[in-house]
Amino acid sequence: MEVIVLFSAFLILLLVGMPIAFSLGIASLAYLLLEGISLTVIPQRLYAGIDTFVLLCIPGFVLAGNLMNVGNITENIVRFSNALLGHIRGGLGLANVGGSMIFGGISGTAVADSASIGSVMIPGMARAGYDRPFAAAVTAASSTVGPIIPPSVPMIIAGSLSGVSVGRMFLAGALPGLLLGVAMMVTVYILAVRRGYPKESRVPFLQLLREARTAFWALLMTAIILYGIIGGFFTPTEASIVASLYALVVGMYVYKGLTWRKLPSILTDTVFTSAALLLMVGLANLFGWILTSEQIPQMVAGLILDISENPLVVILILNLILLFVGTFMETIAALIILFPALLGVATGVGMDPVHFAVMAVLNLMIGLTTPPVGVCLFVVSGIGKLPMLTVARAILPFLVCNLAVLLLVSYVPAVSLWLPNLILGQ
């Protein structure tokens, strides 16, 4: 009875628009009161959920993304992508995807990618003759690449939950992220040719070199972060601080879009965003503790294995569960609640934890662009001033493309494991 109340309260609160953190907290509180469990367990589980050193890098990467947005770094990334790809049919769409791959590889968050790239590209593509729904759909779909390409906040969470080093998780996401970006570029090109979208004149080689030189400082950030972590020069937490300091210096003294007057608002926004994320992590840990005490993970594992013990079928079922949950639950909360239970099922049929973690994150990223919640859909709908249903219809070809990459990642472990095994060993 108490478990029914737990899930019913959680789903009802989600449906009425309650933020995910409060939905988790209120549903958990209702369960504890009905069970007569001391409420002292709430601060205990909250603290246990966020008392992980690696989670300290979340505020750092959030700050780095905010500094990039204000410091003209995003605009330079978009200009370089446009100079490189704009002469191809549908070039602005290709530049949108390329910009998301570069920016997402630095900020590590899909929502930040949608907001920053979308505010530049959606109006620009509309003025150039692209359908506004198409522009919004490309922006939302390509934003899912960010949390796959390192650095990635969801990969940090998955690494902390599975006990796998964050450096290995970052490397595991690199190739799937690149494949996802290339697949979306192919989709953009096919749609552009069929619909007769415009292409721009080829940029002279010297101008391309100038744009590359200007964007160099933005591109260098990803290399510094990855090389520093993989080379053992600093931990992921230290890497997030390095990224923030680097974004501050480049934004203020190289691109000169950042000023001291803007820093207080940037820091305030970072504090609120980081606090919201960490509160959600803590409350999701409380919710997950309740599920574990009720042996829900074991029940889920038993149900899946009762259907089939064939690894191919089990992987398909895991994908369906994660895709379904990703359509209405925020990525980090879904990872904390589901990942430990499903990881046991995955490893039970022979999946490597790193392989499963990449598959899980990719599933939940696709959920960000899938109704009914689809946070990135809401963001680009607001920027493009479009009904969400219109954007949802326009994004369908990209969802098909993303699902094809998901199947490849799910059933070909080498896509995720080859690079980390090559660099770090098995």
C-alpha cells in the first residue's frame, strides 16, 4: 500500500507540473509518514546522496558553461562551424549540429546547449529561409550530443554510481557522441536536399583560417580538460575548476564579451542551478533508498529475467525502460533511481558496466527531446515561439536517427569500449 502511494504521489505531482526534485521529496515524505519511519532519515539520505567528491565538479562545469555563454565563446564556435559547413546544402543546419558538438563537449549539459546555440541559430536559420520548426528541431536534437561527448555531467553521475573512473566514462562517450553528431548531420543534409533549403557561398580560405584562429581558444578547452584528466594531471573536480578559470580568462581577455560587472549575476545563476541539481541528487537518493528497502530493484530485475535471459532481448527491454522513463523524468534523477537496479541486470547478462552506462545516458538524452516532458523541446519552443507539438513533429526524423545510433551503441560494445580500453587498458 505504501509503495502504491509512493509511486502514485510521484506521478501525480509530475503530471501537475511539480518540479522533479519536489515530486521526489513529497512522495518520499508521504511514504515515510505512512510507514512510521523517523524523518531523520531525510537529512541522512540527502547528505549521503551528495557526499561524493566527484559531484563537486558539477558546479564547476555549470559555471564554465555560464561563462562561455556570456563571454562570446558560443558565438565564436557557431561562426567557425558556419564558416566550415555553411557552403553545403543545409549548411546552417550542419553548423547548428557542429556547434552543439563543440559547445556540448565543453558545457556537458543539453539544456544549456539548447538555450545558447538556439538563441543564435534558430532566428538566424529562419532569416536565411529555413522553416522555423526545422531550425528548432535541429537545435533540440543536436543538444543531446553534449552530455555524451566529454565532459558530461550525466557521465559523472553514472561513474560515481557504478564505481567506474570518470576519465574512463568520458572516453567511452567520445565515439558514440561523434557518431550521433555525424548521423544527425547526414539527416540534416538529406532533409535539406529534399526540401530545397539554401546554402551559403563558400568562405574564402583566409577567412576560414581567421575563424578557426578565433575559435581556437574555445576548442582548446575540451583538449585541456580531456588531456588533463586522462594524463593524470588533475581529477574531474579539478578539471571543472580549470575549465571555469580558462573560460573566465578567454571570455574576458581574448573574446572580451565578459566583464567584471557581469560576474555577480553569472555566479548567482551558477549557485541556483548547482543547488537545484544537487538537491535533486539528494532527494533522488532518498527515493532510491526507499525503493531499495522495498526490494523494488530486485523485483524489476526478476521481472526482466523472467521474460528472457537472452542478452539481446534483455538489452532491448533495458532500452525500452530507459526510453520510457526518459520521456518524463529528468536525466540525473532517473540515473540515480534506476541505474543501480538496471546495472545489476545488465552485468548479469554479460554487459560491461561502462558499456551499459553509455547506453543508459544515451537513452535518457534522447528522452530530453521526446514528449510529453522533453525539456529541450520546451526550451527551443520558447526560443522559436512555436507550439511544442509543432516542434515534436519536426523532430521525428532526428529521433529515428538517434534511435538507430542507440541500437548500434547497445549491440556493438566496441563503440563504447574501444577508446577507453585503447588508452587506459582493460
